[in-house]
Amino acid sequence: MTDAGSSAPRRVTLIGSTGSIGTQGLDVIAAAPERFEVAGLAGGSNTALLARQAVATGAGAVGSATATTDQLAEAIAAAAHRAGVRAPRPELYSGPTAAAEVAAWEGADVVLNGITGSIGLAPTLAALNAGHLLALANKESLIVGGALVRQAAALGQLVPVDSEHSALAQALRSGSAAEVRRLVLTASGGPFRGRSREQLSTVTPAEALAHPTWDMGKVVTTNSASMVNKALEVIEAHLLFDIDLADIDVVVHPQSIVHSMVEFTDGSTIAQASPPSMRLPIALGIGWPHRVPGASPGCDWTQAATWTFEPLDEDAFGAVRLAKQAARASDTHMAVYNAANEEAVEAFHAGQIGFTDIVDTVQATVEQYDPATVLGGQALSLPALAAAEDWARTTARLRWGGASTGRPAGGL
């Protein structure tokens, strides 16, 4: 692997290159050509954008979940013609395995996985098994894959890109593992901070997508509003840093300047603070352990500012408590939690259920789940996780009598 501090640029493959994380990752790379270059790209339904990215970056491998290799080649040729340049001829991949194949492609030093949803698990495992440094923005693959991902990852091979976990990784460098008392993840509170459960029952999809701080996709924004996103981040922190779930707390911080904190046994709390921007954790993720100068503006200490912190209302937002219970239950319970939530989010936006029904559906599905019955004694594996997810999706849909929404494609 090329070291980020050496003279050779680090070669980066972006999985989900046409999504929010992917496009911001390309911006980070373009702004630091002496540090990074694009190795590979994998995208989904936006073939035209993927083709433009391929032409602009000269990626050596390009994959699409939806376009055939012929369609992808034609799109790249058309994009090159419009740009007035010679068409590149990357290795092309297509279909449901395209992202994993690009993630495993040998031309990369680091893989940035920016897909939303559990479909990111296969690319995560592919990148790890290929020996690449993995900058992980796809929290669901770690949460669903759990032990499988941790078994595949060598020491130091997995670097978090979520702003909260990037903050924790930075703060944890201030002390030894034995000196850590607890992790504190901050949450913006989303658009419904301060509302009661009764008030949440009338929330509309449009209101759920009006996040006050972050610009994210439909699934992640809705998860932020329901606090499911923070629940997933708690489990992610547990798996990434091997901290007991009882020692991971959530605090609401509406300004989203302090991204998370580590409290040490001597009473010190180390916090990482920066204005809300994913470019900083993306840059740190792909350049780890080195920082990238100018990745993001810092705080303006010449201006007066007030930062506030308040406890999470677990009566109105029970997703965090439920996730901790699920994670303690078995290695596959969080796959059920995540799959049921993905189905419920789609049903909410389709007008089939209400906002509070999202977490209620997750809870009911998790409580019905019995690994011995559903999996029939299967050992933990990708097929076992897929079986747990399929059961969860079917069970969740029975609550509103809906047809399958399929696996949300998210940022891929």
C-alpha cells in the first residue's frame, strides 16, 4: 500500500461514487492531486454521471449495478466525446456483484465505501479480503456483518468515515484503551428535537427530510429524524472500538460542531470539533493516519458561539435503546433490525405507515425474531445474514400488508 505521507499519490477506489459520500470524496481527491488519485469507481442508476466521473478521473476500473458493460462503455464514450477528450478504456463490471468486484480490484490502495444500506456488506468484505485499507462510510455493512467484518479486518485496516466515529478515532489517540471510561456520540436531534411521541405521530415524509444541519439521502435523513441513524452509530462504535455498549452514550448537540467525545478514567473529556462537513472525515479516512491540509474550514474562533448539550429523550426516540438490546441478543439480530427499518422507511415514504410506525415496526420484528427457528442452526455467514434479512423484510411488510420494496439502493 502506498503511504499517504510518501511522494506517490494514494490510489482510491470509490464505491457509491455517484452518491453524496462518493461525490464529496471525488472533490477531496481533486483538491489534493499530490496526495490522491482515483483508481476505481462503482455506481448505480446514474450511468451518465458515472461515465462523466470515469472520463474526468481516468479510473482503471468502473462498475455499475444497473447498466450492462456495453451500456457503460457507450456512456463513457459519449461522455468523452462531449468533453472533447479521448475515451478511457477501464476494466468494466456490471450487475449485483459489480461493486464488490471493483472494491477488490488490485489497482487500489484504499477503498472508500459510501453506499447506503446493507448492500454495502459484500464490497466491504471484498475490499478487506483484497488487503486494501477500507475507509468505511457504509455503517450498515459493519452493523449487519458484525463478526464477519471484524474477522476479515486486519489491525488498522478499517478506518471510520462517519463524522462521529472519525471524531472518536481521533480522540482515542489521546489515551490507551485501558484509560477509556466511555464514548459519547453527539446527535443533532434532527428536525424533531423536543417533540413528544404523540407529536411525532403526525410527521409527514417532507418534514422528515428537512434536516436542519446535514444534506443526506432519503434513507439516512429519515433515519436521522427517527434516531435510528444514531442507534446504528452506537452499534458501529461498539464494533469499531471494542467498547461495551453500556459505556456508549448519546447526547443531543443541535449545533453539530462537536462530533463526538471520549471520556477518560481521570475525568478528562477529549472532543473533536469542526463545522459540519463530511469532507474532513472523508479526507482523514482515505489519508489515514495522515491529515490532509485544507480538507475543510475550521471553527471561526473570532465569532461568539454557543454550544448546547441535552439528554436524549428515549421515550420519544426509542431506537437507541432497542438497538442495544438487539446487539446483545445475537450476531444476526442487528441484520433484522436494519432490514426491518429499511422496509419501514420505504413504506413511510410511500404513505403506507406513519412516522412512529417505523421504530414500532423494527421493535416488533426484532422481538419476533428467533435465530434458531429462522436460520435452522446455520453458522454466521453471508447466506445466514441474507436469510435473516429476508425474514425481517417479509415480517415487517406483514404489518401493513405491503409488497416488497426491495433493498434500497441508497448511494450506489
